[in-house]
Amino acid sequence: MILALALLLPAAALGAERTDPVRACQDLLPVFVQSPASITVGTASDGPGRPLAVRIGWTGGSTGDGWIRCWFLPPARTGGALQFTQLESSRFGTLSRYDVQQAFKMLRLKRLEAATVRTPVAATPASRALYLLQQVLNAVTLACVYALVAVAFTLTAAAARTIMFAFGELAALGGWLFLILHVGLQLQLGLPAGLVVGLGVLVCGATAGLYALLARRLVFRKLDGRRGSGGLIASIGLAIAAAEALRLAVGSRPRQMSVVADARIVLVQGQGFDVSVTAGHLWVALGTCLIALWLAWLLRRTAYGRSLRAVVQDPGAAALLGVDIDRVIGRTFMLGGALGGIGGLALVAEYGVADHATGLAVTLKALTAALLGGIGSVPGAFLGGFVIAIVETAAAGYASAAWKDVWVMAVLVGLLVFRPEGLFGPGRDRPPDERI
């Protein structure tokens, strides 16, 4: 897995374009020390066909005395290219090819930042409006992901009268599955990005949907009709189990990949602030709109949709009319899991980072979106997802990114205080009518 992920960038990112191993190792010194007083360089190799080591030691500087040792693969094994295999340091221990790749990225970004000439632009009403528009556009991908997972929460909660907290973890699982497909099919086999994304939708949706279906069959079905907090505790346990299983399978370190569609499209230019979007934003938005239309057809025009609406409104009457309640709820769990997996795919495809820890954040924000829209309302879940994403993005753009989660939780607290039934939920003066 680590070797496959290390190939996400071309070999140039790991020093393959350099021909001098000493110079390649020296290029990494700014990561470990600034302004050293003196430097010593040495090389060593066990012979032809064996890895080459370059050791650079220093005295003084920003971190005191230290050293790094860069290991390179033999040129005979790399077609004559100079390629890192690992790096050892007195400060951080042994670093992998992935760590070296990230170090080169950081140095490249710092050089670009230093070379950028910033010309101050006077703030005008037009530039402020365009900046606000940019923040709204930036929220599109997050809004789509939160909306998909919020729909999963609202469907299963309305049908089974319980909350399954593992949908955020299933989004993280979908993101990792897509990263693996991207590495294996697109980078290694050279398949087109569109085909890989299509296969990813099927694989991520099917895998996450199967987990949700098994959770229903093995856990939640046995708790049907029981009072108390057993279902809530079981739901939290399933979420923790999924999160830990994913962490043990892929490791605790986030992994980066090339963004599938990063072509930037400028919408407004030369008005004091340039407004732009990426092709990935547009594809995610289009895909979410298609899923929303498909859900509207599924819930309104199919036998499953009619059965689900009957179960949501009155399960007893639905059973008397011949509706297989257990089957309907099972299919709803599977549908919710598939939506969660596809949401995770969209998140990783757009931002290029897969991290097992994203599951909890997605769970909290998508559940907040579902509550904001009103449990049982699919349109409300979509609207809630967009509201939460806009609040999060605006908080990062206008205040501080460190406080964005605080603002989202503030929205949740305000919702529970002033309108706990949600924007599209049943009013307090009307009898409950859970609808989807």
C-alpha cells in the first residue's frame, strides 16, 4: 500500500530529475535546519547495484547540531534516474518515500510563495461581493458531500426510528477505496479518469451499502421494538468499530493523491477579485444533482418508494397492507450506505486527501444538516447540507479556519433550542407527519 501511494507523483517529485545525489540531499536541508554554522558531506555504498547513501551533518543553526542520511536506489534499477528510497534524520528518525515527497512539495510551495509578487487591491463593494460569491462556490463540494450523507441519516432515521452514526465512517471508507482504485487503475494501468470514477461509484457505493445492510441485519433488526438506548449504543459501537477497522487497515497517516479534475475555470476576472471554480467542483455538483433527481424518482414513482413512505408514516398500517417492513428498512440502510460511500468518493476526488479521521467530522456535520432540514425530509437534508457547508466555508473565509467547526456546532445548538423539528420538520402545533 505504502509503495503504491508513493507513486502518486512522478519520480521527479522525489528527485529523479537530479543527477547529483549530494545536491539532491542538500536540497532537503531547509526542512531540517536553517542557517547552519558548518556542513560536512559524506557518501557511502556497499558496491555496484547497491543503494547509495549521502550523509550531511551540520553544526549550529536553528535546531542545533544534527544530520540527515539520504538513500538512493541504484541507477541500474531505475533506468539511470536518481531516486530516493528513504531518508534518516537525527531529529525525526526514518522517513519514507512518501515523507520525502511531501518535503519536496513543501519546499516547492515555499519557493513559489517567495517568488509571488502581491499587489494590494483596494476593497470595493464589487470585490467584496465577488469574494462572497467565491466562498459560496468553494462550499459546493462540501455541500454535496454533507447533503448525500445527510440524506442517508434522514432516510434511515425516518424508516427505522434510529440513527446509525457510521455513515460518516462509510464516507471515509469510500474515499480510501477510490484512492486505491485511482492508484491501481489510473496511475498504474493508465485507464481514463472518467472510467475510474464510474467504477469508483459502483465499488464505493456497493461496499458501503453492504456494510450498512449487514449492520441492519446483524444488529438493528434484533433491536426492533425495544425501548431504551440500546439502538443508540449499538449505533455508536458500529461507528467506532468501522473507524478503528479503517485505521488499522490503512494507517493513521493521511494520504494524498492527484486531484482528478483540477482544471480551473475563471468565471469573473479583472473586477478587483477573480472568481473561479475547478472542473471537479462542477462534476461533483452535476453528479449530486443527478443523484437528487434519481432519488426523487425512486421515492415517488417506484414500489419501493411508496412502501418506504408508508413505513415512515405508519408501520403498523403498512404491515396490514402487506408491506414487508424488514425488507424496506434493509434496502433503505443499503441505500444510505451507498450514498455515504459516494459522498466520500466525491470528497477525495475533489480535495485529493484520504484520511480515516474525516469520518467523525462528516458524521457530525451531516447529522447537523439532517436535523437542520428536518428528519424525514430529503429536500430538507439537501438544503441543510448546503447551509452547513456555507457556514463552514464562510467562517474559514471571513474569520479563522480554526473556528469553523465551532460555528457549525453553534448552528446545531441554536437549532435544537429554537426549532428542534428542523426547517422542513413537522410544526409543534401539528401532529407528527414524517414525510420524505
